[in-house]
Amino acid sequence: MTRDWLDPLLVPPVRELPSNAAYLAHLALTAEDATLIRLASNESTEPPSPRVRDALAQAYLEANLSAPPVPPLRSALAVRHGVGSERVLLGAGSTELIDAVFRTVAGPGDEVVLPTPSWPVYRRRLQVLGASIVEIPLARGERAWRYDVDALLEAITSHTKLLVLCSPNNPTGNSLPLAAVRRCAEAAPLLLLDAAYADFDEEADLSPLVHESERVVLMRTFSKAYCLAGLRVGYCVGAGAVIDRLDRVLVPGSSVASASLQAALAALEDDGYHRRQVERVRAERERVADGLRELGVRAYDSRGNFVAVEVGDAGAFAAALRARRIVVRVHDDRLVRITVGRPQENDALLAAVRDTLPLSGRRA
């Protein structure tokens, strides 16, 4: 068998890693049937700004050329955040940059403090590195989850290399106020602040922290509010010395295609389109959450572009929706995350819950 010769070659953590194919099974499912309603991946179900279409057409003329080290998108983002371009780093989605932070500071046995539940990819990538993961549970209320900031701070030791926060948190939807994140930045040796869903949070703007502390690396993405999940563009903002070290971990030369760079710049410059998408999601998010509660499902308050629900049997809940041609994301035995779609998609979701949800899917 292949494993007889392959296993001895593998570094130990890789032998235990779960399959990426299993993690991305929902994408394979929707790729096979384009008529399914995609509410599993926190993508925008609307296309991007029309300016993106024009930018992609223009990018054809430069497709034979490599992107410059400081493309116009990097300069524009630096202006947006009030920093020099040396403090901004672009990547193939914020995922690549998060992984770069991990590889820069977390080796075998190094402690990384993580909230749980949070984005599962954090754990997967840290496992590859052999890092020691210290998980701090979120507190769960009747209508909302919250971070236990005191517990996070108490978990930081002399062996800790990194504290990871996701705000708004995926999959639970809760966010952290600026004062709480400031406490974390003051205590952590380095703070990775994943703000992929920050556009949808009307209450907290955490970006000022990059001006206050050299120990904060702020992650942002074009996949959510800018509707560019398929083009893989993300960026981070941090101290120049930190960004320089992260850049050295990446393969030399931009990992982001020149067409994606131009498309993201066009999306960034269309503030009106971005604002309308954010407002639409915020309004529909509240409607979906209230509608699910009226149907007897425990739906948690959210500051992202999704709603987390707790049900008696997550698998049965997802299967019932799948039978009605709606795909959602199961996170554990009871927790399901539902992306906020267009009004007609959300109507279909609520109708499916009302008409076909088995008793095992209702509130525990």
C-alpha cells in the first residue's frame, strides 16, 4: 500500500490531519449542482461591482506581465488605513496571510491561544506546525455568544507566542468592543486580529489598534463585503517590521494574480456598491434571525454576514434543508452556520425550516 512507504516520510502532524476534501465538501456539492442555494460558505450571493467586470476585461491586456511588488491596490489600502505601503501586505485571501503569521512565530511546542468555537482552519494550520494550541471557550448566552476576555488573558504565559481573535467571530457571530481588544493587544506578545467580517459590524471598528500597537496584525479580505471570494484577495496591516518578516515567509513575488489585484482595486473604489451590499446583508441578517426564532429555532445575534443556530441535531437540520435544495454549514453536533443570502434565498430558507424541519432540528 502507498502508506507503507509514504507515512515514514511525513512529519508527524501531517499524518493526523483531516482531509481538505471533507472540509470543502459543501463546495463540491454546489459545484455539481448550480441550482442549489449556497448558504454554507459566507460568500456574497450577489455578484461584485460592475466596475470589477470592466477591470477584469482590462486585465487581459496585462495578463502576460507579473505584478509589481507594490501594486496600486497596496497603495490604495495604505491610504485607506492611514499608513505607509510598507505596513500593508497582500495575499491570496487573508487565509494565506494568517498562515504566514502562524509559520512566522509558531513552531513545535510554541503556545498559541485560540478561542473556541472559531474558524476551524486556525487549528488545522497550527497542527501542521506542531504548535501547542490553548483553547479558551466562548461563553454562550440565550441570544448571543461572547468572548471571555479575562480567561484569554489568563491563558497567556511566558511560552505563548500568539493570541488569535476573530471579530466578528466565525461561526458564532459575536464581536469584541475596541476596549476589550485593546486589553488583549497590551497583554499578548503578538495579536492576530481576523476582521474578515468587520464590514458588517456596525458597532465596533477595531482598525485604530494598528496605530496604537506594534503587536497587532489586522487581517481583512475582499471575499465577503466586496463579493470577490472567487478571486482570492486579502491583506493585513501591521507594524513595518512585522510585515517585513511575514513577507519573507511568502514565496517571492505576489501570490495574487494581476487580474485579481485590479479587480479588488475596482471593488475598493466603488464605495456606493460596497455600502449597499453591507446594508442589504445587515437588514436581511436581522430578518433571518427573527424569522428563525419565530419558528422555534435558537438563532444567535450576529455581526457577520451569517447567522449561527443551535439545534437538537445539526446533521438532521442540514439534511432537511438540503432536501429543499439549500446548503448550510454544520460546525458540530448542534451548531449550524447559515450565510445571509438575497431576500428570495432567505425566503426559501425560512419556508424550508417551517415546512420540513424535523423535530430533531428544533431547539434543544
